[in-house]
Amino acid sequence: MSLYVETYDADSLDELIRLVLQTPKTDERNLLYFRGENKDFGETALAPSIYRNEDLLKREHEFYREMQRFNDQEFLTDKTAFDKLARMQHYECPTRMIDISEDVLSATYFALDKRKDNTDSVLYVLEIKKDKIKYYDSDAVSVVANLAKSPLDDKNDHQKSKAALWRDGRDYFNDRPGYRCRELESKSFLLHDIKEEKPYFEDKIDPKHLFSLFCVKPKYTNQRIHGQKGAFLLFGFNKDDYKQSINILKISGTGLQIELDPDLHPIAKITKIRVSKNIKQSDLEKLGISKPYIYPELDKVSEYLKLAD
């Protein structure tokens, strides 16, 4: 199913807000989320940082453990792999998630932050189906978040790897009962990882979840997520290539479009707004959206105050 992405240009902050307010929903029950990117990445936009190159993906399981090894106190309140990935994302560690926000001005800040001079950036308006939004304690979310713990290709035991999970998941993609009944080593390793956080978890994994994209509402465990009204898109496997991200966007002959299996993602519609170089962070500051609003931690506020006039 293909859904074309409507694209607009905003030359002022007033015009950007007007475009957002005038964007119709396909269903009024759905929710709008926003993501700002400081460059127009085309069809590679809306992709998680762990997939920027294969070397990062190879080290995902190491990032997961090393971040906690050096900062264990930071993770004491995090009960699940998803909670931990959210905190890692907070500290700019590569993960299989991207940040989105319910706050259009916060997302616009990120569209403008670190933008190169004389270039346009992008604000994406994502209409998310309300009945497909997950919470931090969802079992399906646990399945995908725990993929982070497996090596990409384990030379010592190929079953403890993303490659094995991807292969077995594809084989049983449309056969959930068969996937549940078969004693697959790759699945056993994944179940072991999930049971570290949910001892009660049963062997009822839907293999389609391994290839799904979820919109997840997190716990507001830190000031930054709370202030930005943050949420996340959590990425499972690309069905065609486990070393590549799920591609949300695709360039076709007539423009940018969404081309995903509607059963595997929660997106009803995407609107792309090109943010003109004429829109500055100083425009946002007039509305109270400054660095301390986005980054309320003491060190970030201190940096801002030292540089402020």
C-alpha cells in the first residue's frame, strides 16, 4: 500500500504553525507527532542512528552493555530493555529508535539545531493510528527492544544472532502457530533475554513483530523527555535485509511516498514541511523555546547561561 507524502514550504514560523494547524487528519481519533531533522535526507530520513553504517549495527549489543557498565546508577530505575534504550537515546548513543514529539515547537527546535548556514531543514508531521500506539510495558515492544542484545552475526554460535532471528522470523512470517511450536534456538535466546525483564513472558511471539515498526509512549523518567513530550519510533528488522533499516520513505517517479505493509507500522499519514533558512532559533526563543527548555539538565542550562547576552 502506497501513501504519498504531502510536501509544503514554510518561509516563516507563523507559516509553519499555520501549515501544521491546517493539516487534516485521516481520522480525528489519531494523534499527531512531530520530528525535526536539520537536513533534508530524502528517502533516508526517519531512520534510527544504529543503521547509519554496518559497524554501528555490529556493535549494538556492545553499546547496550557498555553504556550500563559505565553508568549503572543511571539505569537503576529502568526495568526493561526499552527503558534502557530510551535512556541511551537520551544520551545520544546509537539505538534502533528515533525521537518524536507531541510538541511541534520542540520538534522545530531540532530542525533548526546545528543546521548548516543557508540550508533548509525539515519538519515531519506524523499521523499515528491511535489504536496502534504502544506503551513502554507492551510485550510486543519487549520483543523488538531485546533485539539490541543479540550480536549481528555471532561467529561462535550463529543462532544467538540477529541474522538467525531474521532468518527464522521470515520462514514463519505468516505461521505464528508454527513459530510458537518449533523449538528454534534463535527464539530461545530471544526469550531468555526477554525473561530477564519479564519472567512471566510466554512463548507466544508473533514473528511479524520482529519486522514491525512501533510508536511507543515511554515513561517520563527524565526531565528532557517530559519537557519535550517525547515518544519513540522503535524499529524491528527490515524484511528484505537485516543489516538495513526499515525504510519508511521511498522516492517514486511522482514524489516521496510511504510504502510499508500497513500491518507492520502505525503511520496513517506523513506531511513534510521544508523549513526555510529564514526561520531562526531566535524566533523560537520569543516563544520560550530555548536550549534550557529542550535540555533542562544543569550542565546544559549552565552552558546556555554562559553564552547568553
